[in-house]
Amino acid sequence: MTRADELARAAADARRALRESEPELPDDALFSDLDRDVRGRLRTLSKENAETVGRHLVMVGRLIDSDPETAYLHAQAAVRRAGRVDVAREAAGLAAYRTGRFAEALRELRTVRRLSGSAEHLAVIADAERGLGRPERALALAQDPDVASLSPEAAVELAIVLSGARLDLHEPEAAVAVLSSAGVRAAEGQLAVRVAQARAVALEAAGHVERSRAELVGVPEAAAADDEDLDVIVFDLEDQDEADEEAGDAGPVQPGSTGTALDGTDEQEEQA
């Protein structure tokens, strides 16, 4: 067997191992279910690989709320096949965040920001910093130049996280102040519910019990229950000690994961 034959066989074995390690894709997970813009970003891959990556991304979106661990496995499968594509890294970062792998989420979402130039996930990045017990770093993101370019909704999400970071530092009055701007108070729908809940927590911590109760008047219980389905969880340091934080971030990366390294992904992207 020639050296070329050995390399070809090794590549085939690697592709077979890759397929065997991936979570199963149901028949109803269709590439066409993806947003057109996402499909467009997968065009740098071979047609077959783009189809598979896209179907894994469909499953991430489908499962990230109801079964985040399985969503994480699909995200890892996507990023192993398409490590240079921002939407694959984005899925990996958000799934890692949802499953409490905060350090991994930070790595992936920072990579996404470098690849895409978008700051849309600043709130998630800040909350991951809180999850790692670093509220000061979360607060530092308020000074990021790209904050000014955030959509109104993303800016409110960031404010909610920053308020929580102030509470982590035992600064309740500052936590209330973060949520008192006109932009935050103008939030609508489910986001307005989240603002009310965050303000109530901050007001109570500051000793304003009656104002805290008043903040929640008219907030339906069903709306509060739906809060878990939102993109930004907002980590609460008061509910988890340092040992739990470390354990939460120590979830094993699936075999073959690229982590944040982009090296070595080209062959899989082209041949998978």
C-alpha cells in the first residue's frame, strides 16, 4: 500500500468515526427549515456536508429549550464539520451556555464575534462571565464600543445581566439604576416581564420591599413560567456556590470537538 493509499484510508476511517459519533438526525430535520441567511453561510461547505451541518443546526434550535444536552451534542457535531462557519460556532456557544459550560460558551461566542463582526451575543457573554464568578468582567462589557450598535431588545437583555452583576457585587442600588433607563422601561411583551422580574429582585435587595411587590403587579404567572424559554438565562450566583460553578463548566467536550481551534477543520469541512 502506497503512502497515498494509507492517507486515503485514514481519511475514510476518520469520516466514518465522525459519522458514528454524531447524534441521530430524524427524517423531519430538514435543511430547508433553516433561515435563508443561515443556509447561505453554509455554502462554503460541500453540498453533502452543508446538508448534514444544516440538519444538526435545525436540531439545535428544536431542542435547546427542551433538551439542551442533546442540543449540545448536535451543536458539537455541526462545529466538528464546519468549524470555520460562524453559525456553527454560534450554535455551539449558545448550547454550551444553556448547559452551563460557561468557559466553553465564552470561547465559542468570542470566536463567532471575530468571524462575523457581530456583537449581538454580548448579553450571553456577560452572563457567562457571571456564571464563572466574574461579575466585574461582565460589567466591563458595558463599556464595549459595540454596545451602541445593539438592537433595543439586545440592549435590554444586556442591562438585565448587568443588573445581576451589580447584585453579585452587593450593589443593589446600582442594580436598580441599571434597569431604570427609558430604553429599558420601554421594553414590551415577554421582555418587559423579564425587566419587571429583574427590577423586583433588585428593589427587594435594596430594601424597597413595597416597590418590589408593586413591580410585579399585573405580571401573569404564565409569563413568569415562560421565562425559562428565553435566550438569556441570567445566572444567579446566590443560588450556586463556587464548587458548583466549576462542576457546571467541567462538562466533557464530546470526542472530536474542535473547541476553539480552527486548525484541522478544513479536511472535515470539505470531505465530511
